[in-house]
Amino acid sequence: MELIEEENLLYKAGDTGIFLGKVEENAFHQHYALQLTIGIDEAFEIETEDGVVQSKSLVIHPQVSHRLDSKDQKVLIILLNPASTLGHFLAKHMTSEPIAEFEEEWIGYLRMFVQDLFKKEINEKTFLSACINSMAEFNSRCLAAKHQIDKRVLASLQYLDRHTREVISLKEISEEMCLSESRFQHLFKEQTGVSFSRMQLWKRLLASFDQIKSTKTLTELAHQSGFSDSSHYSKTFKESFGFPPSEVLANTHLVMD
């Protein structure tokens, strides 16, 4: 059965993002998410400040500056919240280096789902459901491990999810969590590896994908997502993904949950 050659696929479910496609001329960037990158057939290249790594499956920890070259093949990228059960497990129990090889039976299942999609044996929605369900099954291993994150940090993340169109001040979130500003800042960065302000930008950026189909311009999308203007939105987007939003949206089919 002939393989399909179509545009990139981007799926967002909550704070998990799944991308399937080619990545070339990617600028250096870093983000809050834990990134799992999987080559379908051949190895891809990840360049960091320390050099170039070739691999077929890598975990990239949050806030690690990198750029990806998929070497003219499609790769599967899963962006996970490192405070989630699966993200925490991969970061704390399965890998120790900022960039680490990661090959498990689960990765083989994900590659199989991609090949089934390429062969048109399953459609996009079935493919994405299979990926999400396989992650849920892998969670059983995560839950068996010691998974601890401060409840106040979890509550602050949930608070951000409920207020993605607003700018939440440090004073507001600290009072909400019944902590001093300095104590909250320290605890939040200790638990998540990133500052509260940076986290808030990431949360608003992810939430912007929910507005793409209902907005007509980049300026409108920026305002609906809590950014001051399109320039601020574009800058944050490129710092997080290595591409301007116009380039991603023009070449990517977005599927919402």
C-alpha cells in the first residue's frame, strides 16, 4: 500500500501536544514542555549548545535550548507537561541527562500507529486516539513510581489553565496559594524548573491553539490569547517552537480534541 505524503499534523489535547511532520531550518528554541521526539524510519538530528546528537528517539528536558533537523523525514513529537504523571516519570525516573536516548516498547507502538496512518489503514482521529490511549496505558508504570509534586504548585497550574486570557500577577497567585511572593517563586521553580512568568506565557501560547479556528487575524488571535499584540505573540511562539506562527499554521493541519 502506497504511503501518503501530506501536510504536517498538529493535535492538542489539554496541555499535551502531538506533532507529526517534517522539521527543517528550525531556529534554536526552548520551552517548558518535556519533548519526546521519535524518528519513524531513520535517525534525526538535534543540535544543542554542546553539539549535535543523532538519534531515533530522544527525550529533551524543559528549558534545554535546541533545534531539530528531521533529515527530510517525518518525525513524531510529543510535548508533555513535566508536572503531569507521564512527564514527571520520564524526567525523574526514566532519564537523567538534559537530552537522553529513550527506547521502550511503547515507542515501537507509536511508530506502528504512524505507519498505519501513512498506509491509510487508519485515519487521523484514530491515529491520535491510539497515541493518547497508549500514553494512558504507559501511565500505569508512572503511577507505580513515586510521583510527588507540591499540591500548591499543581493548584497554581490549574489556576493558570482557568485564566489563560488574563495576565496573572505574582502577587495574585501567591495570595491564592497562601504563600509570600518569594516563597512561591522559589517553590514553583524548584518543582517545575521554570519561572512562573515563563510558565504563564507557555500556558497562554498553548491555549492560543484553541482560538485559531475562530479568529481571522494574528492580532485577534494574540488578543484572544492574552498577549499584548501580534508581535509579542509571534516572538513568544518562535522562542518556544523555533518557527514563526505564520509558517506553522500555513503548513500544518490542526486537529483539536
